Amino acid sequence: MISHYQEDDLIRVRKDNEVLTDLSRFSTGNYKAGPSWKVILWYPFNYFVFNSSIPWPYGFKARLLRLFGARVGKNVIIKNRVRIKNPWRFSVGSNSWIGEDVWIDNLEDVELGRNVCLSQGAVLLTGNHDYTVADFPYRLGKIQLHDGVWIGAQSVVCPGTKCGSHSILTVNSVASKSMMDWGIYSGNPAKMIRSRKMH
């Protein structure tokens, strides 16, 4: 943590004409999550059903998602304490698993294929900020996870990332660039360490 004394020193050495971050100027610009009524109505369902420790039936959760505009395949498993920001920007294929504490922060579209596994605590982030601009505007990007992808526990998939068919992101890794089909990626930033083989 920076002390007040250190903070004053940092301010003194800045040039007079240097542009600084000013969060008071932040706005969402032209971005709109969806119709206001839908955003407001979704909030209690997200909090009391999806982000809950109560084991609500998977089928009930799937029906709720469809009701709010999501495309949901058959036999999708959605565990407890899952957060999905905007279900109308979400699709998931059949036989996919969404584990405990997964956060799908889908300001933009998130598309999961069939037989996709999101392990505990995985985060899919479609939104970021442009730190080169003073008012810190949004930088958004869609996320696509193709069939058979496995996102390991506590891993993060960043905006604009495409994870190729049957690729893997290992535990506690960060994917900031797209992943090739059948590649196993690890680290921060994630790099391919070997190919996935199945038998």
C-alpha cells in the first residue's frame, strides 16, 4: 500500500501536462446490457437461485435461463453459487458442466459448445478497461469455447478469447489469447505446453 507521503512524492514528479486516470469521467458510452426491465427482473433470480448454496434442480435453472433468452442444450449441469450476468448473451451446448463459484461476466456474448467443462471458480470475462484513456472506457470482446473445452479451477478467460475444440486451460491460468484445437495451455499468460491426446 502506498503511504500518503509516497503518494505526494509521486504527484510531485509528474509532468504538468501528463494525462491521469479520472474515473469520475467514466461512462458506459453506447453500451447497454439489455432492456432495463429484463436486467432488473434477472437480478433476484441470479442471486437467489444461481448464486445460492441451495441445490436447485439443474432442469429448473436451465428453464430459467431459457426464459431470459439464453440458448441451453440438453443435460446441462449448473452447480451452486454460479453467477451469470446477462443470460440473453449466453449459450451453452448439451452435456456441458458449470461448476461451483463460476463467474460468467458476460457484458458481451459468451458461447459454450457441447461437452464443455468449467471447473470451480473459473471466470469468463468479456469486459475490460482501456487504461490508455483517461476516462477508463470499456473494452469488450466475445468469448467462444468450442466443443470439449475444459477450463480448469480458478482460471480466467479474457475478452475476445476463442478456445479451440478440446483445448484445456489448466488450474489457475489466464487465457488472454485464443487457444488452438487440442492444445493444453498453462500459466499467466497461458502458453501451450503440449497437445491433448485421448484414447
